[in-house]
Amino acid sequence: MTTNTSKPTMAETTKVWAKIGVLSFGGPAGQIALMHRELVEEHNWLSEKQFLNALNFCMLLPGPEAMQLATYAGWKLHGEKGGLIAGLLFVIPGAIVIFALSAMYALWGQVPFVEALFLGIKAAVLAIVIEALIKVSKRASKTAHFIPIAIAAFIALFFFALPFPIVIAIAALIGLFNVNQFDNSSSQAIESIQQTSIAKTASTITKWLIIWLAPLAIIILFFGPDHIMVTIGLFFSKLAVVTFGGAYAVLAYMGQQAVETYGWLSAAQMIDGLGLAETTPGPLILVTQFVGFKAGYAYAGFGGAIAASIVVLWVTFSPCFLWIFAGAPYIEKLGNMPRISGALGAITAAVVGVIANLTVWFALHVLFANLTTKSIGPARFILPDWTSINWTAFAITIIAGILLLKLHWGLFKTLALCATLGIAASVLF
């Protein structure tokens, strides 16, 4: 069965990409939920299958999957120009906020008002995430094998901290060898598949490799191989290639290198930087910008901080456009091959488990002030201190859920009201 989707103008999509970029709080779970609501439910620009196939593909790539999903959607609607606009507008608002907060942090230390400012927004995002998890689960679960894989993925991640790529790889193998259970290729219209060639793909890869690496080569030639900007550029370029599973998957490695090896900041400052990234729009991997800012600021003040921030942003996100623009033309074509479609179907089930894991993690951190890690044999998991529940966040989450699910308010209106409630609560209580 073919799903009819509408074809918007560039101006229409640009407005939505800007909206998503400004409202993309809550890490990948919240961002994926927001995009699903906007692209599939509200505007019908992508079908459910197109959205899930793209999400599966982005989950396999290094880098922020939500930003890459936005880039793919933009590419799908308006080619490379559309993908570039979507990807940039997803990143730029958060990058501007992170830069401003990093500057305030450098001048005054911690920025406690940020937590109060975004309390209501995070609570509202939690309601959006839960809503999306329910909808995606219902629409994606088409076989009896779907639920066991989703549950197994959640358990593997939440209780055993199994590496994200391993979870996805196991799911892909299950789908690959159980084609009849997961193949959904017939539901996608063949005529909607983008055509490409090996030569065109090679040209795309070459162009984006130059865009990514040429500025770094210029910095090396101009400053020499031992300059701090070169060190920053090379380190975060390497990080961009190995960040499978998002910011948290690579945080330990990045923290160890930035704190212990390079001495760019302290462990406490690293944690503060993650806190800033969590409470602002955009991908959580923007914590790298905070690290780069601190390194550049220590070396050459605000001038160095600005230069380092630009270098970090460039080498972190340029590869994302490379992965998407090179691979995007093949996503739907691969999705219509039975074995590949079976693998993608199983990955979809695992991705629901991934989103469920992120939802639980996000809910625990929004609703509770104190969390402890418990161990039972090989299992390790987070438990909340129920006495530390944030009743303000809980109440705002309930209100947001009612506004979204029952009264069908728009996202901007809901987030604006919840932000106001959060600020009011911080003043009153």
C-alpha cells in the first residue's frame, strides 16, 4: 500500500526546520519525537516507513542521529540544499546558546538560572517523548517478533549497558535471517526511490571529504602541527568518526582525553558542560563545543574560544553531511530488498527499545534530584530516590501531557506555557 505524502516548498520546510532547531530539547528521544510529530503527523511530508527506515539508517552512523535524521528529511524533500538547510538549522540555535552559556560560565562559573529557565521545557519534552514512544511503537509493531526484540534491546541497554552498536547489529542479524517475519518492502512505492550511481556517490564523498578536511589542512599549514587549534581539530575529527550511540556513548572517552590527557578542563567542568548541553536545544554532542570553548579560552581568551568553537563545530558536524548525502539515495532502495528490509525491520524494533531506554533515562533525570546505581550480578541499573522527586517537574509533565494528548495544543504554545510555569515555580518555591 502506498502512503501519499505532500511536497512542500523550500520556504515551508525552512520554517519547520527553524522551529525544530529552536524547540529540539530533550536529547535524541525528544528530538526524534518532535520530528516525527512535525514531519509525519502534522505535515505528512514523510511516510511512517520512510521515517523509520531513515531513523534505522541514522542509528547505524557515527554522530548525532537526530541531526542526521533532520538532514535526511531535508535531502528527501529538496535534495542536498534542503538537507544542508535542515541540518544547519538543527545545530545552529543550540550552538549559539551553548556559546553564550559557555561565555557566562567562563566569566562567572556555574549558571544556576539555566536550570530554572529550562525546568518547564524539559518537563514538557518528557510528555512529548512519551507520546512519540507510544505512537511509534504502535505503528511500527507489525509482527509478533517485534515486541520481544524491543524489550530485549531495552533490557540490554538499561540493565546491562551493552554497547549500542552491538544491540543494533544483533537485531539486524535476526532480521536478516528471519526475512518473512520482518520484511516490509512491499509497502513502499518503488517509484519514490531516488536514483543514483556509483560515480555520483564517489563525487559526493570526495566533495564532502574536502569540505570536512580542507580547513583542517589549512590550519595545520598555517599554524604548524603542534598548535592547539590543530590538536583540537584532529581530536574532534577522530571523535566524529567513533561516536556511535550518541554523546553518552563517547562521553567517557572524551572526558578522559580532554581532562587527563590534554588538561583542557576539570572533571567537574566537564560534568557542568554536559548539564548545559542537556538543558539547551540541539544535539547533546554540542557538549564538544563547550570543551573546545574551554580549551580555546584557556589558551587565548575569548578570541581563542571563538576560534576553537568554530573548529569543533566544523569537524563535528561536517562528517554528518558526508554520511547522509552519500548514503541517503540508497536508504529506500535497500529497504525494498527483502533481506535488507528484514534487517531494517528488526532494527526498527530495537530502535523502539533504544527510544524507550532514552525515555526512561530522561524521565529519571527530569523528575528526580537523586539517583543511585544498583548492581545485581552483571546487571547495573539506575534507581531513583523517591523522596527526591521534583513535584514541579512532575506536575508540569502531567499538564503538558493533557495539553498535547487531550486538548491537542501545538508544540510552541505548550512549551511556552510550560517554560512560564517552570520560571514561576522557581520564583514561588
